[in-house]
Amino acid sequence: MSENAVTVREARAHLADHINRAEQGTPTIITRNGAPVAALVPISDFNALEAAADELLAREAESVLTDGGPTVTMAELLADLFSEREDGTA
């Protein structure tokens, strides 16, 4: 486990310190029962991850369209998303 890993209890007790570290570029992994469950990261890292995920999804969508794959309406997409949440599968 990383030297920057802390338990949930430790993270709660020293949240301001971990936020300061994130601002300085050092992420903190938060663990529960020894397993990593969350990360406190610099906002620039989070924004880069979000941008990369958006780019990946856009490329996948473009590939489906280029290959003549199926398309769905926004209503169909939302219906699928909400039905997954109700089923507990998302």
C-alpha cells in the first residue's frame, strides 16, 4: 500500500492536511478494512481524468457511427440508465 494511504478514520481526523497535500500535487488513498475505496487527488488530476474519459467515450461513439452500429435516442438512453439504477445494476 502507498505511503500516502490512510484509513477512513485517519482521513476524517486530518482532512485539511490531506486537502493541502492534494493542492501540492500529492494524492491520498483512503482505505476501509485495508482495501482502497477512494482517493483525494489534486483537482488538475481529476479534471484530466474527466477529460480523458470524455474523449474515450467520444471516440467510441464515433467508431460505432463509422461502423454503422446501432444508435439510440436520448429517451432510450435515459430509460436504460434509470432502469439499471432501479434494478441496482448500475
